[in-house]
Amino acid sequence: MANYLRQFQLPQPYTFYRGGYINQGILAYETWGELNEQGNNAILLLTGLSADSHAASHSSNDTAGWWEFMIGTNKAINTKKWFVICASSLGSCKGSTGPCSQNPTTGNPYRFNFPDLTVEDIAHSAVLLCQSLGISQLHTVIGPSMGGMTALALILNHPNYTRHLIHIASGMTSPPFSTAIRSLQREAILKDVNFNQGYYSVDSWPEEGMKFARKIGMLSYRSAREWNERFPRSLKKVPDQAFGIEFPVESYLEHHANRFVHQFDPISYLYLSRSMDWFNGHSYAAKGQNPLIQKGLETALVVGAHTDLLFPTDLQETIHQLLLGSGCDSHLTITDSIQGHDAFLVDKTTFSTLIEKQLERTSQ
Amino acid sequence: MANYLRQFQLPQPYTFYRGGYINQGILAYETWGELNEQGNNAILLLTGLSADSHAASHSSNDTAGWWEFMIGTNKAINTKKWFVICASSLGSCKGSTGPCSQNPTTGNPYRFNFPDLTVEDIAHSAVLLCQSLGISQLHTVIGPSMGGMTALALILNHPNYTRHLIHIASGMTSPPFSTAIRSLQREAILKDVNFNQGYYSVDSWPEEGMKFARKIGMLSYRSAREWNERFPRSLKKVPDQAFGIEFPVESYLEHHANRFVHQFDPISYLYLSRSMDWFNGHSYAAKGQNPLIQKGLETALVVGAHTDLLFPTDLQETIHQLLLGSGCDSHLTITDSIQGHDAFLVDKTTFSTLIEKQLERTSQ
């Protein structure tokens, strides 16, 4: 546990959406800014699959966070004005309780005995955290990628807990193409001999499976158009062995896979990945009914990118229409960012401007 | 060797484009229709990576071929009029000499001692085959997918050998995104312990690697839009084991992977796959020059599909412009087929009509 992380003790037993429970569960979280006296300036940031609570630097940790350009003094999410909370997702391996945590009952890691994890569990635990901080209602929940599904799960299960939504690069459900990509990532991990049905250790880590899973994922994070610009054909090198690395894009995948392999716990990855394929926001209403009706949402900004393969823009259009149909003042923006699914992490100007404007229009 | 396959003995030694040679090399091929007296009705069909010479049924084999709807009496490629030749690619494992063939010098399979294979070699060997059949000039060369690259290699290296081109779902070069997909497919095969650096056998076949390679490939063969229509969310089943098959799209991938695993030789797959990443039609001319100039091409039909992830439509636009710039009467058609890269195999009406019209306009 890094000493800049704060800990929230979940109630115990903490029961999961699909059944099962854990004791002594904790969420690791970080905050920026201060909750004002009225308690109405809180923004909950829900993360993508592999991100952690360290969204931006702060006084206890000056390491840049994964949304450093977005959060801070006088940035788009201005921490002089807003109180921002970001937790490592329940089930992840970044300080919050997950499958690789020790089960207090047995003294061993949960591994596959960790309860089935859904984005509803991630959302619910985050709401409990916010309530523990004295927040009776959020001003805004922001969710990119998996966080967008988590935000929807929060709204569906906790009506009126947030007034506004910023939903980025996500959907009410996962298209089969995205499920296929995640399924192959999980298969790569599960089939690594070192995975050993979850009984791996630091010394026998499923490195190859984790690397391969990352490479498959990277097919979906950026875009073919961006890669056309980044990887000149002419830089291919002579490989050291038959069918070794030869093309620039292969070096790129290998580099990122190597960076990732020990940064994430393999079983945590499986659990979080599956939670995205399980989520179905449409299932909260009868067929033909609008599941987002009467959830108390005042305004929303829904953002997608034309180049996003993982959550194509028809998904954001669907959410936008459901929100409008629910009486929410929803704005839809489909960006021309060429960075695909990752655009919210890379296209700083576009995303800073969008989020700054949405917060401005809702802070009257 | 299936008894309906005809064999063409390559000259020996047969030298490869990047060096190296083989002896006793053969191409397995099939033909439909008859070469006319003037010898001007020959169509050479160059295949995709995993296809073989059996493009359609004929009197010696009534099994449906991979382009059954396209080739035959009174079909778009009317075999009452045209003499059609299709060979299994040099390097493949469908009767033509490839890495899994026996090296006559050693009596053992070539494995990685097979010379480096390029689409130029596939093109050149096919030209020699056609010449052996008495064809001094082709009326048309047709190439989908890898076959499109092979067709370009033929035109670039054998000017004036074909009068017309039908180029489908391919490009002058492979975009980094497509190279990445193929690289991961190769990696899946190479890393299977049963692959054993090429020393696998029927009893220790790299099944898992081949299956996984096929699944990765299938991400790119159809389209997310088609899968949205095919795979309803609601059909998910309870898996027999933790993280087992649960979603319809997972069953689909597993089914197709199982069908493929013993249909193709693993080293052949590696060689053919890499040949596509090596091909660069632009390298045939100095920067800024048009490599397709003065190749004697009279007309061309260039076809792409908006939903093709593997060979996006900007590639077909590039070829079309180069062809126009070379003085060739090129037509470009980008179809609305939702079947992605595989559209030419599935969208029968669209592709039959396109090819029939192109053959009509060139048969005056």
C-alpha cells in the first residue's frame, strides 16, 4: 500500500451483486481539492480497466497521474473549485481488495474464490466511499471506458445520487467485437502454463500470457489511422531469428507489453475484463422501455471518437438518445481524434475543452 | 495429392525473389473452361492466404469451391466463355511445394529451410504455370486479399502479361494495423510448445497456437457491424468452468478455430502471412514516381468494402489513383457490404454483379 493512498473500509460482509461476499474489503482512493460547505462540488472519477486511483499528482505524491493534464489547479477539472475522488476499482490490484488480496478467513489469496465481479459492484463500493466522505449527492460522475459502464451502473442502481454525467468512450453494453477482443485477452492469460489456474507466483509469473493479452488489447486502443502515421514502412529491421521482430509496429507492441506485464495482476485482469462483457444497461428495463428514466440526471455529456473500435459511436448515440428520452439535457460529441479508444488519454486539447465546458455549464 | 489436382513442375532449380531455391517444385492447380484458339480468354485467379486451387466444382470434383457462386457455366465468371486457372500458392500446403514438403536433397521436410517466400514468388510461379498452358498473355488477373498483392506483384514484375486487373480487398502494402494482427497470429503459432521450432508432427500438433491464430484473424475477417446483427447479447450461457465459453461470439470463434486447426500447415501459415507484410508495391518506383506506369494494363476494377478492417478503403483509393495515373482505365467501387474483409466470399450479389460487368466491358 503506497503511503499516499487513503483507505476506505467497506462494510462487512460486503455482498456482491451476483452473490458472494468478502470481509475486510477496502478501497484505495485519492482526492484532490476540498469538499465545500454545501457539499455540492464533488466529482467522482471512475476508471478504465487498468487505471488506478492516481489520476493526477497531488501534495502527497508528485508523480504524474493517468489524467494529469485534466485534473489540477486551473485545469479543466479545476481542483480549486471541485472536490475530486478517484478509487482503484474494487477487484483491481492497485490497493483495493481483489482476487490477489489475502482472504482473511483462509490467510491465502482469494484467487478464483473471489466473488464474481460486476461493474455494479465497482459502482456500489464507490458510492459507499463517497457517502463515507460526507457526500450526500455527487455533482458529477465521470467515467471513461470501463468507467463509463460503471457510471451507468451507478446511475441505474443509485438514482439521484449524481446530478450530472460525463460519459466517455463507453456503452450500455459491450458489442460482440469488443467481447471477442477481451475474450482472446483472457484466453491468452488462462492458457499460459505459468498461470496454473491462478496459482502463479512472482517467480513463475504468466508473463507470456500477460504480454500477449496486452498486445491483443493494443489492437483496439488506438486506431489504424494513427498507426499509419506513426509507423513508417521503411524502418523494418532484420530480425535476430526466424520470424522475430521485424516491423516497427511489432517493436511497439513488444515494448508496451513488456511495460505492462508486471504492472497488473493476472486474475484481477480476468475479473475486471469479464465485468465489462457482463454489463448490460438495457437489462434494467423491459424491452422497449428506457432504463435511464427517472434516475434524476439533470445533464450529461456523452463523448465518443469516430476512430474508437472498442466502443464505436453507435453506442454513444444510443446512450444519448436514452438520456434525451429520459428528460436529461444530454449533449453528444463525437470527436475526430485519431487516437481511437484512447483519445481521452491523449487528445488533450479536445477532451480538456469538452469537459471544462460541461463543468462550466453545470456549475451555475 | 488429391486426384483432381493437376501438377505443374516448376523449372529447377527454382530461384526465389529474396534468394534461395528449391528443386522438384510443383504447383497444384485446377482449370475451368477451355482456352480458345486465339488464346485470349484466360483468367488467372490468385487466392487469399488460406484458400487453395479448388475455387469451384468441376467435372473431376463436384465439391463446392471457395468461390462456387462466382465461377461456372453462366455464372459471373462464365466458364463457357472463359478459361480459368487457379493454383494453390507456392509455399502453401495444398498440393503445391511449401515448407512442409519434402526437400528432395535431404529427404526431410524443409521446415524453416524453405526459402523466404514473397508474393513475388507466388506471382512468378503462377506466370510460369500459365505460360506452360500456352497462354502468352492473360485476359484478366483476379486477386482478392493476398491474391490482390500477388496480382500487383505479377503486374510489376511481368509487364504486359495481363491486359486487365480485378483487384479486391487488398493494397499496395500492408498497413501497420494489419501487420500487427498477422504478427500476433504468427506469435501464437510460434509460441505453442508443440510448434517446437517447426518440428511438430500429426501427434504433437500446435493445435492451441493454430486455434488462437485463427481466432485473432477472425477479428479482422468480418466486421463489428455484422457481428452486432449475428450475436444477440441474450444468448450467453453458463460456462462449464471459470472463464469458460459464455458469450455467443466466443462459441463462434471456438467453432471456426476448431474447423481450421488441421486444415492448414503451421509453417506454411507463417511463410504466407509474412509474405503479405513484406510486400510493398511502392518500392518498385522511386519516391513520388508511379510504380504502375507502363505495365500494359488496359483496364482495372478495384474493389473495397467500407467495413474492411484489414485492407481499409484508402488502400484501394491509392491503387485506383496510381492506375489512373498510369493511363489505365480504372474503376473504383467501395461496397456497403457489412461482411468486412470477407465480403467477396459472402456478398454474392454485389460481387457477382461487379465482376460480371467488368468482364463484359473488357470482352468487346
